[in-house]
Amino acid sequence: MRFALNNATEPTAAMEKRSAWALFALAFIAVYREVFETVLFYSALAADGNGPALLGGFATGLVLLAVIAAVFLRTSARMPIGKFFSFSSVLVAALAVVLVGKGIAGLQEAGWLTATPTTGPRLPVIGLYPTMQTYGAQLVLLVAAGLGFGFNLVKARK
């Protein structure tokens, strides 16, 4: 992010507290959900006696993480940070839409929410389930994300 040369304490629109907190909240929810699923997955694998495979996967993951971190540390200085955060914000918003679809579908399968079937595609990979509740929740989230991105775009142009 660029700071004004005459006043280094005044951040640009991309670093305002509201935008940063919203991005943090979305990222936290997405990461927390994935960590929770991973813990459940690993505990089920460990209970089945797959200890050596789990340790091998853990070691492989650590090596890959080290390689990715080294690449990012070497290339991040040349990375246009504004474009990176713009792109990652869109990805986080898309992930939120997928997660809300899957979350609503999961609650429906558990019987905690009613399911009103409708015509439409069923693509679980991207969180699309043909019920009014999942489509409605995803539409609300898409509109909210679109309004947020639009607001930031208008504010950045001023």
C-alpha cells in the first residue's frame, strides 16, 4: 500500500479499518472452517490406524510449505501489493459464497433448516445446491460483496 509522502499516518482506501476488519473476518471464518474440517479428517484417519501415512503427509506438507514460503519471500518484494489484495479479496468473497452454500446445505442435511427444492444446477464443488435457502443466502452474500466492492471502487476514484 502507498502512503502519502506528506502524512505517513494516512493510509489509502484499501487499508481503512473497516475494509481490513471485513477481510480479516472473512479470512478467519474460512480458515477456521478448513482447520476444523482438517482436524476431524485427521482424527478419523488416526483412529483407523493410519499413523505412518499421516506422518508422511505431515512431512510432505512441511516441505511443500517451506518451498512455497521461500518462493513468496523471494518474489514478494516485486509483487504489486494493491493488485494482490484486490485479487485476493475477490477470491475470499468467492470462497465465502461457496462456504455459505455448503453451510446451508449441511444444516439442511442435518435437519436444522428446511429445504425448499427448486430447479437449478447442483454443483457441490462450488457450493451450488438447488434449494431456495442456499440460493437465497448466496445471492444475499453476492449482493453484499458486490456493494462492498462497488463502494470501495467509488471511494478509491474520489
